[in-house]
Amino acid sequence: MKLQRILTWYGSRQHVRVFSSQPANFSTAAAAPNTQSPKPLERKTFLERVSAGPGLQEFFNVKAVSRMRRQEESEENIIPYLPIESYSGNGRRVFFEVYGCQMNTNDTEVVLAILEANGYTKCNDIKDADVIMIVTCAVREGAETKIWNRLNHLKSMKEKRSVKKGPLQITVLGCMAERLKQQLLEKEKCVDVVAGPDSYKDLPRLLAISRHYQQSAINVLLSLDETYADVMPVRLNTDSPTAFVSIMRGCDNMCTYCIVPFTRGRERSRAVESIKQEVLTLRDNGIKEVTLLGQNVNSYRDTSKEAPAKDISTAPGFKTVYKPKKGGLPFSVLLQEIAEAVPDVRIRFTSPHPKDFSEDVLRIIRDYPNVCKNLHLPAQSGSNSVLERMRRGYTREAYLQLVDTIRRYIPQVGLSSDFICGFCGETEEEFQDTVDLIEKVRYNVAFLFAYSMREKTTAHRRYKDDVPADVKTIRLQRMVKAFRQGATELHKEYEGRNELILIEGTSKRSEDYVFGRNDANIKVIVPIKELPEGKDGTHRRTISVGDYVVAHIQESNSQVLKGEPLYLSSILDYHSKV
């Protein structure tokens, strides 16, 4: 009854506080005695200690790390929670290393915005860093292996750190942080902070706790509603004319091979207006191309809107493992609103899922010149039996029908795809179906991988990774050969045509050349020259990054196009003259 009265008293207070005899090694607030011991605290009453502690919301966000034990201390040695003013980085310099997908790049820009707002600054040389942040990927085993090896190197760097410079903090963020949280703290003693994809707003506090108490801090809780819509990302590469905008997070598809639903959580979408404002801000800051990002962008739904919308209904041959979304604004509405808001900015999006493609989206791509005529259409396999084991939600025949529909709407579309060889139980006949699909469709770009088993996935529980590594390697080489042959044929068709390209930077092979991408997202290399501004313009200037250039394509191969620059242009001018 006494405890009940105390809890009732908690609820009656305007600012609820929670007290612990010692801040336990919680996921969001791990704490331990500092090497520089704080002054002994005066004895206080229980209620005074409760009032001085953290809020109830902080208590609810706490998740204990199972391997850590609470250590009992006397009241005289209680370690207080850090006040919010101590979260400031006070100018501490942060260096980022980013691995994996485009979403990780965008996440890093979100993290930078949060840290800069809390007194941290970005540095470009790891030797100058006070905090090193590794933004990780857990999709394939090779990516994780690379990061483990990198952490070994950083551990040595941390041990050699000069005392005058203060502690060097190593932070692991992203998908690998969520998947391997406990191993990161136990195996690599150099890791100070582990933060999952939905806990980036908590980083200033985690870093402060780690710095002040000299102990690891971790928060890998997944959220049902966090989209970082209220954070304006700070771009990592301010010289680039392109930018990423996250429109949704998480994934509900539960493909059997994929770890993403377990590391990034359930699917949730940002509001249309929030996305539009970010795109307008980027346009005002000189951005010429925006890529809308999500694990499954075409299942986007702005459920904050009450406006009725057609429910996404899957075509014959397509199905889903979850209940289809209803109401709100679908991806086609978002795409149209963005295209109309910034007619002078190119719009791309990735990654869509084949099962969610509506003809409304295809019509918008066709009708708006600033929506690029390229689509990422991940197939993963060309075998119906493998697709069924992968739980992809479509058949080979349905996929091919979708490709025909896309090419009917957009004849010059550039297609890219993902393929996996050597999935559990894949036979030679099943693999040959994949090669046949690659040869039949022909892709401009493809991301080809040998399968690697991921823990937590359905495949890890149900199937056996029984295709030998040497067989996977041979099959991967066969996929690459089939892709390159098709891409070479497709790119040959561009020779003799004029293409509008956005110049993104200097060619790696020669400073006398620059590269850009055409509407189909194919890299185009052209020499640096003085060009007229407009097809019939008299004023001339040298090509620079961020220019739209019309180029006459002269050569091609499976990877790039090479051309002669003709004149400077814009999206609207180019398409008005085509």
C-alpha cells in the first residue's frame, strides 16, 4: 500500500520524475562512475531525489542490456543523471564513415543536423576527430565483415589517443547497430555508443553519458512513428547538385532473405507537406536533382490526410503478406505534387516494389518532364519457386507483364534491378530462369549479389544455406555476363542521340572530363568546354558542376556513355524544344 501511495503521488505531479539508487546500464542511459569522482552528494529525502531525477518519458524509453548487472551503492555514492545542458558537444568534432545504401547517406545527414544543433561540428579528417561515427549496413555479410575490420583499426587509434586531446569516442549507428548491439559492446571494447536507426535524436545524451561516465551507452529501440520529419538534414557534400529526401522508413514486406524489417522496423510515411517543404528548401539552396528514398516508396501513404484515395490493389500475379493500406494520399499524389512544386528540379525515387506499381505512377512519370524516365525494379530471381521461397509476392510472369506495361507507357525507360544468386535450395534450373529473365528484360543498371544468410530472417529459421560458395561465385559471374551483354545492346541505341545530362563532378580518369547522368540514370562522360547558354545562345561559359548540358552521344559500353557537349540548357527549355 505504501508503494501504491508513492506511485499515485508520482502521477499527480506536473513533472513526473523517476529515481534509481544508481543509473543502471540501461539501453538509453548507461552510466558508471567517472574516473574523476564527483563530489559526495548530501543526504536527501526520497521525494527530493525523485524530483531531481529524469522524467517519466525517459523511464519509459529505457531498455536494459541483458548482459549488464546493476551494482548496488550506498546513498552517499549515488551518481546523478546528467542535466540536459551537459548534452552539448561544446565544439567537439565529428567524423563520419558511411557504409551501405542511399538511406544511410540520408540518415547521416539527419544525424549531422541533430549534432550541430547540440554543439558538435563536422570534420573531414579522421585525425582531427573527437567522435568517429560509423554508419553501418547489415544487408550482406561482406558489409559487416568490412566494418568489424574497421573497428579493429579504430580501437588501435583510440588507444594511441593523446591524453591532451581528451577521449576519442567511437559510435556505431544504423542497421548493424540494431542487429549486433550486444556483440558490438562485448567484442569491440572500443565502442562507446551504439544507436539504432530510430534513436538518432537521443545521440547528444548518449554521447554525453559516455563521455562523462566513461562507459558505453546504447539505444536501439525501434519506433512505430519516428520519421525525422521535423529534422532538416545537413548535407554532407555541399558541392553536389543532387540530394536525397527520405519519404518513409521501415518495411512491412518480410521477404524471407531480408534483414531490413528487423533493423529498421515497421513501415511509416512522412506527411506530403513536410516532404514538399524539404524539397523546396533544397531547390532554393541550388539542388538540381532530388531522389525520394524509402525501403518501399510506392507503398507510401500519407495517412494524416483524410482525403479519400484509391486503395492499392495488387494486379493478378501479385500479392502481399500484410493487410493493404487504406485511405490517405498514395505515392502517385506525392510524386505529382513534388513534380509540380519544383519543375526545374529532376525527381527520382528508389526503391519501389514490383507488387505496388500503379498505372497512376507510370502516367505521372510519362507526363512530367522533370520526373526521370528510369525505374528501379528489383526482381531478385527469375524462378517462380525461388520467388515463392523468397516471399516476394509475385510470379515471373507477373513481373514480365509489369515490364511490358512500363515500356508501353514509357518507351525510352531506363530499367535497373537487383538479383541474388545462390539462395537457399536454388537448383541449376532455377538459376537458369534468372539468367533468362536478365537476358529477356535487359537492364541498363543491375546490382548483382551472391546470397549470404542473415540471422533473424525467415530464411535463417526455415531454410538451409546449402548452395556451395564456389557455385555461388560461378553463378554470379554468369549473371554479370548476361547483364553486361544486355546493357551493351541497350546503350548502343543511345549513340547518335542528344541527351540532357546533369553534371555531377570531374571524371575519375581525367581532370579534362566531367560526368553526369541522363534521364535514364546512365553515366555520361563529356570533355570540359566552353558552351553557349541555350541552343541558339551567344553568351558562352565553361561547363561546371550543377549545369544541365545537352550532349551528343558518340560511344557506349555496358557501364557508361561518352559524348560531345553541345550547349547549356535546363529541363524546361530542353523539353520544350524536343
